[in-house]
Amino acid sequence: MRRPLETETESSNPAAHRRYACHALRHRVRTTLTPSTFDAEPSNSSDNLETGPNLDSEPENWPSTLTAEQEERCYDPNDTRFTFVDGEDEMDFELNDYKSLRAKMSCGHTVTPTSLIDWCRRQLDEGKMEFVCGQPKCDAVWSFEDVCKMALLTPAETENIDKRLFNLAKDNLGAKKCPGCESLVVREDQNDLRVCCTVCTRNKARAYEFCWQCLKEWTGPSEHDDHCANPECVNQPLEILRKCPEITLKDVKMVTSCPSVRACPTCGLLIEHSTIHCKSIVCTRCKKKFCFVCLKLSAVCYSYYSACTDGVAPRQTSIPVWKRK
């Protein structure tokens, strides 16, 4: 009935005061992959519309829980990268009694490669963006690099977990990758396209600013609030809303000439209607239910197959900013 379009949640409303602050996330979620690797999400539609990240499905290269018939991952006793100890596997919460030698994590607790994989996978499935030791009274956060090493992950598995971390940060925090250092950056002012990367600023010993929209280094002042001085800087979600064709909802009475794509009134995710069934939509990102025709929440417009009291809402000219609680 609907297909989410991958988008950001910028607003074209001018900011009263320009701010240059942002947060660069800690290096445990920093990635060395190119942005194009992450942006090429598979489409679930016939016309190849971009879709949002699907975190419910298991990534192809994610190391699955091993069965008894599969070869268990084991540490090489001659590998000097690890500190081996006698004792129990403190991350083996299901008591699988893995055969591998036990090695110390940075916090001092012991793991085997497979128990570490199981524990970190559980945290990712719960939507967590960092790997925390599972032992009581231990709040240690393991670095991404340490987890990959201690779990004996292959390059493909490392790349896939890195991708999941990026998708979680992008979906939950609205993060993007700095074009200078590729650290994940969270923007404080949702109306300001000009942001400063604290990591690049420290490394370059000068203020490094970039455009949140086109991801190019900020080169000069702009007379506009919806794009920077770069002539190639275009707000693609707004262009989609402006140019999308109009549709007729076949199963809804007296609803014609409705834009085929809407931005969710709560979080700004772009959604396309299939033209069949009711006019009520549940956003796949924020889970809010709203009317595709009048853009009111379903608690206000609760009819499914009849015309809205206020008619068809006009084309949107700005992307709502998701105000997460």
C-alpha cells in the first residue's frame, strides 16, 4: 500500500539564528566505507524507488549463531593479539560451552569468538548503537575495532555490521557522514544547513564546515536557506514532493488529484501511495498513523474510505522535522 522513500528530515524554514555546532559521534561507530556503499539500499518496488533501511531482516553476511554441525570459531593459541585465560566464558549466557580458548576483552571479562558474536548480535537486534559488556556492574563500551578482532570477523562481516551501525545512527539520530573524515555527525539545529565537524576541525587545526544537504565543504555565504552556494546543492526530497504526479485513490470516495508522494507529518519520511485501498498510512519509521489525503493524524481524521472534511491538502513545501522525545 505504501513505500517509504529514503530521505532526510531537513526543513526549508529559515532559522532565526545560524548555529555552527554539531556532535561528532565517538569512533566506535566511525566507518571507513564510502557513502555510496551505504546509500545503495535495495528497493522492494518494481520502479526502483529508494527505500529506508530494513533492520528487521538479517544482513546477508552477518555471522549467524552456529549449530552443532557447523565448525565453531576458535582462537589460535599462537595468536599474540589475544590474552588467554583459564575460566568460564562470561558472555556464554545460553551455556553453550564453546570449545575455544577464553580471551580477555578490554574490560577484563572473558569471551570466545562465538559467544561474543551472539551477544553483539543481540544488542544490534535491540537497536543499540554501541556494544556494552553484558556482565552486571560493568558499563564498559567495547570499541567497534575490538569487537571485530575478538570475534574473528571476516572483512565482509565487518562491513555488514558497520553498515547496520550506520543505519541505526541515521535512522535514530538523523546522523550523516562528514565528507572530510567520514565520522558520523548529528546536527543540533535542524533548520541550519551549515554545520561544523569537530573531528575535522581538530585534525585540520581550522574550522571545517560542510553543507548538510549536498555534503560538500562549505565554500561561502548563501542567499538562500534551502541550499548552499554550491550550484549542485538541491533538496531532493522537496523536488520529489514538487514534481511527483497526482493520483486518484480508487477506493476512496471523492478523492482525486492527490499528490502521489507525501512527507510523513511527524518525521518527514517520504511515502508513496499505491492508489488502492484506504487513505490511512502507517509510517514505517515513526510508526505514526496519518491520513494521506489531508495529512492529519488518524486520531483527527479517522475515516478510511470517505472524503476528508478539509479536502485534499496541497503539496508540501517543507519537510517536517522529527522531534524525537
